[in-house]
Amino acid sequence: MKKDIPHITFNPVSTDSYGFEIISIEHIANNKNRHTHDPELPHQLKFYNLIFFTQGSGRHFIDFKWFPVQENSLVYLTKDQISAFEFSEKLKGYCIIFTEEYFVNSFSNLTNDFVFRLFNPELFSPILQIAKNSDFLTYFNLLLKEYGNPHSFNHKTIINSLLTILISKAENLKQNLTFHISDSAKLVLYQNFVSLLEKNLTQSRSANFYAKELAVSYKHLNTVCKELINKTAKNVIDDFIILQAKRNLINSTTNSSELAYKLGFEDPTNFTKYFKKNTGLTPKSFIQSLEKD
């Protein structure tokens, strides 16, 4: 694997696109040699992507982990995540792709906590298995049908409405199949914690710092994190930093010394020790491990 990871932007096939596109996995596989990047190698998304596998079984690469997928697996990929396909003749499906602008505009009528849950891999697995008898399949097929008729009256509104219904149906399945977060106050606190972490990453790696900024006790922040994602507040911070480090390390324009300062480490040696403590690998070994995949 090359170190230089491509950043994939929204580049629709049709000139009539409004920030939304549905494309078959089979089409991506058949045309992979025409792309500027190999979709079977890690690449960073600059858009949102829902992948629905309709046939076969295999696996999909998400943020440095391979996840098994099969018929009726729904994969949630958020902007900036690392992704890679593993094509096979038996594995088929569709990518529902949309830009951040489309995401914001289309879901503006939904609650903030719903939108936050939607593409948050910390709260839920990025893979949701859809039951064969679910009406999700009915709306998915209807979305495909309507998308294939771009000249119909009020086409964009129809697509937006069907996508909202489809995602809502999937969220309903999450409530039934996985841990459901019923306490919105705890979700809001966690959401604010993550937002603060993104903004103050270089300033502090201390859970006490973030608890103080959130005007709650360290114990309360820790309790909320454990209840929602089964991690301590410190684990959340460490995992976030390590993920950012991994995403940067596989870009050839960033070496480990530059990255150390970028992530708030005064000494590159301390960053190397921190990375190894949390991953079991040095930054260099991490890159080498990916090259073997």
C-alpha cells in the first residue's frame, strides 16, 4: 500500500447532480482501472456514503479495520473516514453518496441528537444488518426506482423524502437491534465533549480539562462515556488522537515528527511512546503493517 492516501471528493457521473448520487458497486469494480485511485486500497472520503450490499458476502475496510459484510448489510461511512472495498463477483450492492451540504440541507428538519447519532461510529457499529422482512428494503427499492427517473416532477424533493424515510427506518432498526440511547441529556453532553475534543486536541489530552470546560465533574463525564460507549473519558480522548494520527500517518506528506507537533506533543519521542502504548506499534511499524495488507 502506498503511503500517500487519496482524498476522494464528490465527483458525480451526471451533470444534473445536486450533491446526491447512487452508484452500483459493480460499476465501481468494473471501472476501477479508470479511477485516479484504486478503490480496493484505503482512501479518505470527503463526502457521506451509505453502502447497501444486496448480494453475496465479503468485507469492507473502515478506519483501519476490516468488517464482515453480507446480503442486506448497511454500511455507514462519514466524511473523513478511511475506506476500502474488497470486490468479488458475488458481492453486489449500491453506494448512496451525498455531500456535506446535501446532508445539512436535507436533514435540517431532524433533531440534532438524531443527526449526531446517524454517522457516529463511536455510538454504533458502522454496520447494520437489515432483516429480510424489513420494510427498509421496500423503501430502498423505491429510492432506486425514483433515482432512475431523474426527469420526473419534483424529483429532488421525492429523493430527499425517500432518503429521510430510509434512514429513519434504519434508525428504528438500531433501536430494536442495538443499545438505544434514551437519555438525550447524556447524549448532548457526549456530543459537546466530542466537539470540544476536536477543537482543543492540541491543547489538552486531560479528561479533567474537558470536564471543567463542560462544567461537569470528571466522575460524571466518565460515567456518561461508560454508559454510552463503554469507554472512559480518557479512552475516548486517546482513541480520537490515535485515529487522527493514523489518518495522517498514511499520508506521505506528513512525517511522524510533524504530526507530533500537529497533535500537541512537544517532543516527537513522546508521541512515538504514546502511539506505541495505545497501538502496540511505533508509527513506522504501523505504516509497514498496512503495506503488508
